[in-house]
Amino acid sequence: MLRHLPGLLLLLWPLLLLPPPTPAAPGPLARPGSRRLGMRGPAGSPGRRPAPAAPTGAPYSGTGQPGGARGAGVCKSKPLDLVFIIDSSRSVRPLEFTKVKTFVSQIIDTLDIGAADTRVAVVNYASTVKIEFHLQTHSDKQSLKRAVARITPLSTGTMSGLAIQTAMDEAFTVEAGARGPTSNIPKVAIIVTDGRPQDQVNEVAARARASGIELYAVGVDRADMESLKMIASEPLDEHVFYVETYGVIEKLSSRFQETFCALDPCALGTHQCQHVCISDGEGRYHCECSQGYSLNADMKTCSAINKCALNTHGCEHICVNDRTGSYHCECYEGYTLNEDKKTCSAQDQCAFGTHGCQHICVNDRGGSHHCECYEGYTLNADNKTCSVLSKCALGSHGCQHICVDDGAAAYHCECYAGYTLNEDRKTCSAIQEARRLISTEDACGCEATLAFQDKVNSYLQRLNAKHILSGRFSASALSHPR
């Protein structure tokens, strides 16, 4: 047995060199004194208390499905004036300080950054304090993250009280970009440290909290838990956090995302708006209606608007309401709707051939029309058809004696008894007068004429004889003067 001992020891020697098993290190949030991240209830808190995790154990996504932090569609960060106060004393090694900057950048990624949203400043401290940039310096995520990446550590010392006082006096001022008390924008500071404060932090932190600044304390490695509690706001279990190493500090960024998250009921589908849900931020919303509808008194449901009654329709002639809360325009009879679907143009119904006039269609200015009849016809009571007109009855025939209708608007003239129609086919002459002027059978008339002619001839002869005698007497007197 002793002879084989050296060989046995040679075989067991590698096993003897193995280190004894060590107990498993606690999880990053398992150390007593570490706290679940949350929100405090009083006014000034950045948002609501986070919702409990989904039954599966995975973080609640806000959509009813497990799988990570709330998505941007369900969670919208509340506007904040946020100041990071980061410890860069010598105890924080360069690689660890890089982890702190990554932690800050990850929180920035979860926020809505902008002049009207969250503004961010960074205070760097050790034995001295340096404000890396103010709240008004950067208004977008990319420039913020680049500025964070350029931050370098300072020196020895951990003057946490001085850092908080500097943030209160210089970072949280209106001149530096903080919004005034009337804006109701919460002021939040997150202090990250791995050591014990070397100054009086209790009174400074109390003054900061009294001024309305909400303080979160994140301790790493050798950080003093009692000091963290003196710094943080109440309730402590929602404002004090601890991680064993800087290597896991980045995991706290999702916790702060939940802290600063306001659930969006519009995205969650819990709004009960009939038509449209509008997110107002901070978990608030209001309902609106589709075009052509108005919001009812319950501020949820919608009713169709009578746009025709509102007189905003723009129809030139007639507005007709449709069931969907919209409307359409129509035109009066005799008009057609133009391409703009609003105005109307008069129709030429006579040209369309739809007028129904038996004889003549006449267009009127208003897009309407009327019927007329040919000469010798009259329009019937239906204002469409025509009947033969009696020109004899109208008295426009021109006959001197008698007008006789011949039917279809024709006529002829006749004369009374004892008269004859002249060549103009209108006037008449008496038959007996004509005969008296041209008749040679009237004996009395002929004898009288002859007697009158004889009488005239006798008178002329006597007159002529008298003239001759008078001429002789004158000549004799001239030849025998006295």
C-alpha cells in the first residue's frame, strides 16, 4: 500500500490544486437594501406607479404580450427637467465610468427629448463639481448622447452634498433651462455614487427635496446605504437602488423607463373612444370624431353632423345630408351639377329633346323652358300640345264681309248678297250700281241724254250768231265817223 502511495498522490495532485467551491454571488438586485424602482405618489411625481408584471413573469409590454419594456407606442415619457449627478472620483475606474455613461445614455434613449418634452443636464463631481451641460444645451437625443460620451472623470474625493447643492443652485434654474413652477414640469435628479459622502449631505438633500426636486439615489459596490437613504425622496423603497458592480448598472435603465413611463390608453385600447383616441401624454387622452361627426356629451361617442343645417356645405342650389354624416349637392330642375360638385349650370332642355312640346320649345334663362305653337294654333291647358286656332274668330282675317274657316288654320272671304268679291279676295263691290253705269237698255236715260244734247247745240248756235252781228256793227262805225 505504501509502495503505491507516491503514484496515487501524483494522480490526485491536480484535483488538490482546484480552489474550494465558493457560494454563488447574489443577483444584481439581491443585496439587502436594494429597492424596486417605482414612483412616488404625491404631486410632482413624473408619472404613475408601474403596472405589475405579466403573469408569465416577463416584463409587461403594454400590449398584453410578454417581452420587454413597454414599447414606445404604449408608453410615452412625461416631460421632465432631469439632472444626472454622477460620481467620477478615483474609486471609479475608467471602464466603470464608461458603464455609468452608458447607463445615462440608455435612460436618455427611453425618454422623449425636446424643448417641450424632457430636458437633460449632467453634473460631474468628485472633490470638485463641474456642470457638463445645462438643461437648455441639447434638445435632441443624439447631441445629448454625444455630449455624455465626451465626459471625463475628475479626481479624488466624493463631495456628494456639494454636487447636490450645485445642481440646485445652478442646474435647476430658469436661466439654465429649467421650467418655472407654473409649468408643472417635475424636477428630478438621479445621483450615482460608489462611495460614502465626504461632506454633510443630509441637510443639502433635505433642502433640495423641500425645493421640489425629486431625488433618486443609485449606489454601486462600496456605496453607503444609509447615505443613499438620506439623499433619496420618500418613499425610499421607490427611490433607493443598489447594484453590486458597475457591470450591471445598465440593467437599471429599464427600471427608470418604467418609472418615467405614462401608459398610453390609446395604444392599449382601453380608451372607449368611438372614433379617434388622441394621447395627451402623462397617461391622459381625449376622444375626437371623424369628419362629419361631433362628440356627444359623454365625450366618448359621436353623432353625425347635419352639415346642410350648418350652412358650410357650399352647395349652390340644394344640400342633401347622407347617412354617414357627409352630404352631397344637387341642382334645381333644369340645371346640372358641375365638376366641382358644388355649383350648377342651366340645362338646354330644348336641345336634349326631353321638353315634350308638340310644336316649339323655347329655352328660358333659368334653365327652364316653355312650349309654343305654330301660327294658327293655340297652346292647350297641358302647356305642351297645340290645337288649331280659328283665325276668323281672332278677327285678323281681313275679310270685308264674311270670313269662312277652312280647317287647319286656313280661311277664305265671301261677300253679302248683291255684292261680288274683288280681285284682292278681301273686299266686295255692289252688283246693281255697276249695271246702272254700263247699261244701254234704259230708254228714259237715253232720251233725256239726247234732249240735253239738242238743247246744248241750239244754245251754241244762237250765241255764235250774236257774236257775228256784233262784229259787223263795230266795223261800220269805224268806216263812217261823224
